[in-house]
Amino acid sequence: MSTDNIQLLPVDILVNIFKRLNLSDLHNVMLSCKIFYDLIKNDNTIWRPHARNRLMIDFSDSSKSNELWFYRCRTSYNWCKGYYQSKVVINHYTNYMPWLTFHNSKILLVSVGSELHCYPTNRKGFPNCREALWKVDVPKIQRQDVRTHDISRFVIKNNYIVSGNRDGCLAVYLANNPKKRPWLQYHIQNCHGNGQKEVTAVEVLDTGAQLTVVTGSYVSNELRFYGFSKDDNSNTTYILRGDEPNIRSIGFYERTGTKCLALNEFTDQIAIGLNGNSKPLLLDAYTPKFVMTADTTRNPKQEIRDIRWHDEHTLLYVTHSGVLEMIDVRERQVVYSSKDPFQSTFYCVKSDGQWGVVAGSAEYSRCVLFDTRNQTKHVQLYFTQKKTSPVYSLDFDAYRLITAVDRGVAVLNFNITAASEQQKDYSHIFH
């Protein structure tokens, strides 16, 4: 009887053999014995050739940057094949249009009506929404119309939280420690149209000594620039009016408005998603002059619902007609274009800065995963909650997708063993 045993081979020879196996064979070898399972799982050189240019989600900004490549490949596989655990972490009984951000994958900020809530994460990086770290109710002005006092959108940057509200006002909070309750420093009343137009888009420019806040309204064809002195230790709240003479305004096309804004990484260019146009504008933040226009695509039936910077040279946006596009701002050319599989409206979009793009649609709490290397079809669909609501806002990192619908917030966890969950694969449907 032969006494040869492959386990007696030197480790470097075994690794060299395993490198040459395809993923299916590698999986079978891992199931053969615990020794091979541990060896293959813990040796990154085996997995890197399989992962090169194939990972769906970028892990470079992950808090687990030193994680084994085996787990990275598994998580990317789960994103593509529809293996995940879904949990509703916030549930309420009033319909809202919430906005959220998973700030640095450390805290979850979400608007609930006119309140802004902050939730921590647990040891596994999962949002813990049982009890908020803090809640603030933005100041409101009573209007004699049907508008609510809800928060439209907010941004958190450079220790400031800036909130644009549907009552036509703007709130600026100082948040030196985002885990502690922020301090209201500025309340700007009547930002557009003497307060008759709601603030639907906000951005923040930090120039060192001064903080500049940019606002827009979907029914106003102008952007407004508000300059504030920075005082990180002040406990004073300043109430200002939107018609003060030191406030700058920049106008653009008639019968259009601003739906969304996005500042690039170098803080020198502002992308503007318009209500009344299917293409964005690009504004030099310091001149300020338009460096990219959209004269030929004006259409009152179109609008850009959300816009982001995919990288330093590429804009990513979604439209009312369910189109997702990327534009190279250097050449002014569309470099990627795709559509919602159901031909439904997109409400929001987020990119990982590499290949993965997730867009939230207008029906059935559905999100769509796209690969920017493939323009022919989507990668996967995720029905994040059992509701017919649009996905109003979303955020994600390498391991989690967080979505906000009219009555709740759900978290999808992809950092799991595929065998532990039933597959929810819609990759080959509705092409």
C-alpha cells in the first residue's frame, strides 16, 4: 500500500499547486480537510490572482484593510450572487423622504422628518439603532402652504453638519465630535424666493478661515453662497436672513432648478444636477464660472435626481427617466451609460470609486448594482425591504448596504457565509 501523502509536501509547494487551481477546484480542496482549508484561507498569495480586476467592491477604504483576501473574495461574491442578511434597523409609522449617510463607516446619520438622528456601530461595524447617540430637531418657520418642515438633504464635512430644509431655511451645526450632540451655529432663514422655495441641495466649502455653504432649490434657477466665520469654540447661535447683501448668487438657465450638488475631492469644482435638464453643470467653486454647460439637453420633463463624484475626473448621476451615466469632465464625454432594468426612476446613487455603483429605484425598495466595466447589464438587484416605497437614500461600504425608504431604514450585510443564507439572485432577470 502506498504511503504517499500530499499533506507531507512543503508548504511553498502546496501553495504553488493551489495557485494554479480554478475557484471551483480550490473550493473542493478546502472542503477536503481542515489543514488545506486553513492553509488556503490564510494565504493571500493564493487569492490575489483570482481577485485581480475581479472584485466587485473596492476594499481600499475599508476599516478592515488588512483582512484576508479570502474574505474579500467571499464578500464580493456575495454582492454579485445575492447572498446577504437583511435587517430593518429603524421602523416608524409616518411616511417621510429620509436622507442618510454612513459617515466613515462609524456612525449612521439619518433624517426623520425635521429631526436628525445619529446612531453608533457595534464591534462588527453594524449600525446599532436601538438607541441614538443624539437627536436634534432643526429650527422651523411656519409657512402658510402645504410644505412640511422636513429635512430635504444634509451633508457632514470638516466638523460641520449642514441641513437644507423644506421650509426654505438652512441650519449649520458645529460637530467637532460627530458622536456628540452638535451645536447649532447658524440658522439662515428664507434662502430662496423669500422663503417660498424649499432648499433641496446643499454643499460645504471649507477654505480655512471661512466656511462657505452653497444652497439650491429645485424651483429656483440660482445658487446662493453663504460665507461664515469659523469659530470652533462658540456656543452662540446666529440667526441670519437669506437676503443679506454679503450673500452671492449665481444664476443659470431659466425655468430650471437645482436638484442636487456635489463638491469634488479637491474642493474646487461643484457639480450641479438640474431640474429641467438631463445633463449636469460644472461650476468652478472659486471663480465662480461654469466650466461645463448643458445648453442642448434642456428638457422640462427631465431632472437629475442625484449626483456624485466617481473619481477626480468622472461625474456619476441618475435621472428621472431611470438612466445612470458617467461623464469624464476633461473630455465632456459620457464614458458609461446604463438604465434601470424595470425602466423605473432612480432616486439616489453611490459609487465606491472603482467599479461598483449602487442606485436606488422608485419602486419596491429596490437597489441595483452596476459594474462600470460592463454596460450591457446590471450585476444584481436587491429588494431591501418588503415595501413598495422608493429608496430615497443609500450608502454602502465593502460589507454593508444601507437604504432609507418611506417608513424605515434597512441594512444588508454581505460579510456572511453563503451557505448560511438563501440566495436571492436576480442577475439574469429583466435584462
